[in-house]
Amino acid sequence: MTMLVMFGIGLLILWILFKVFRWPLKVLGKLILNAVMGAITLILINIVGGFFGFTLPITAFTSLIVGLLGVPGVAIIAAWVFLL
């Protein structure tokens, strides 16, 4: 549940930043889509990876990376965790 709250807060912060700087809604939509797809991928990797002993940490940093980059951000975090 806290993971969803963190993603929600991240999306709210992005929305406020877009309102302040008046960026186009098209860009906001793409970032929200990236964030949602990345969050779903991160959750699925943690669910499936739990059976194999591989999970990804869900922190403010990983949420930010996933929120900005989407699914490629999850791949970067997975590679980072796997190599460390």
C-alpha cells in the first residue's frame, strides 16, 4: 500500500510542477503513462521475482527513476540490483 502512496505522491508532484511551469498536457500524459507502466512492471517483477528470490527495492529514488523513465527505468534498476 505504501508503494502506491509513493507513486501517487510522485505523480502529484509532477502534476504540480507542470501546472507551475505550464508545460503541455501531452507531455504530462506521456510522463503519467511512463510512471504507471513502470510501476506496474516494478510490481510484477517483485511478485514474480519473489518466487525466485529476486526483488527490486521500492524507495523514493527507484520510484523517481521509474516515474521518469518508465519501463526502461525498471530495466536499469533491475540491472543495477543484479550487478550489485
